[in-house]
Amino acid sequence: MEILGIDVGGSGIKGAIVDTGIGELTTERHRIPTPQPPTPGAMLDTIEDIISYFDWHGPVGCGFPAAVKSEIIKTASNIDDAWIGLNASARIEKKTGCPTHLLNDVDAAGFAEVEFGAGKDCFGTIVVAAFGTGIGTAIFNNHQLIPNTELGHLPMYGGPAEHYAANSIREKENLSWKKWGGRVNEYLQLIEKLLWPDLIIIGGGVSKDFKKFASYIDVETDVVPAESRNHAGIIGAALAVKSYQKKIV
């Protein structure tokens, strides 16, 4: 089954048609810069442009940088606060006619990794931790998503963990891979003490640099880099529709 997956980020909105049977793109990825300011009207127009680019009239899965409950945006991370409380799926469907399912962006990426990536052979508890501007997380138990976890907000040193160990902090403070890897290790040790997962998958753009800091991670849990890289959010958003399709297809 082919589904259009869209990955909404703070800097870019990306989409592609996905073969959900094998977890691969069937088209080239199309990217449009996220409008600034990232208001609902401007971003919805951009999402509509992505859908129109593919001349798409079927179901759409959309990963969004927010907690999402029953298609309602509950938080705003790197987007305008005016999004909070909006039913974004209904707005997209009204503009395009395409039935749409919305979910958190890291939850979406997690679907890709659990079904076809680094977590495909692991049952039990899987934690996806995406290190970028902040720290986004997704938790799966026996391949079932526990949605909207915000474990980047766990307290560390008087503030949220993402203010201590996000990749943006490494860049801002010009930390060495060793120094930053130590911070990541502290964060993962906290995750381990709270959840005792069977696998931790490191996501975000820094996953491609995993070998540069892997030796500084010392936890019992197996820790591996994500395999889907830049396509994870698109693939996972499309895959999420399959589990929701009775309602929207």
C-alpha cells in the first residue's frame, strides 16, 4: 500500500510516497523550507504544496514536532504557539481532501526504525532518543507505541535534559565528542534506571556520527544508531497510517 508521508520540522517540511509494505520511498523526497514565522496558515499552505507536488489524493501520514492527542496539537516545539489546540488533521483534510493522520515526529521516526530499521528484530521495550535541537523520544513495547513521551524534559542539573545533552548544546558550547558523549551517557543511564529498555536507538542527524561518541556510552542496554536516517520521519508517518487506517481510509 502506498501512502504519502510528510515530516514537518522546524527548518524544513519534507514528503515522499512510501511503499508501506517494505518501508521504502517510491519517489524522490521533496522538501520545502518551513515558513518563518511557522504559523498554522503558512505551514498548512506548505503542507498543501507538498501534497499537490505529488498530485496525491490518498491517505496522508504527517509527523509533527509536537505532542498530538486525537489529532489535536498539544504542544509547540520550534513552531508557533498558535498551533496549540488545533485539529491539524482536519485542517489538512479540508484543504486537500486527503484523509490525514497526525502524530509526534519522533514517534513517526520510531515506527520506521521498529518496523524496518534497527529495532525490527527486537521485542520488548525499545527507546528511540533523537538528539537534535532538543531530545525527542519514542517508546515501543512489543512494537506497540506509547505515544507522546517527552523524556527530553527529564530533569538534569537543574534543567531539562535537552538543555544539557542535546546536539544543539554540543554545537553551541563547542564540546568535543568525548565531552558530549559523556553527557549522552549520563542521559542514557537515567533512561535505563527509569525504564530498563531492551534496546536504545540513537536518532536525529547525529546518528550518522555515532561512531564518534559510541565508545563513551556505558550502559547495560544495547545502544545502536538509527538506520533510516533522513527518511525515518517520512517512512514512519506513512506506516502510522496503516495502524489507523480503519478510521481514515
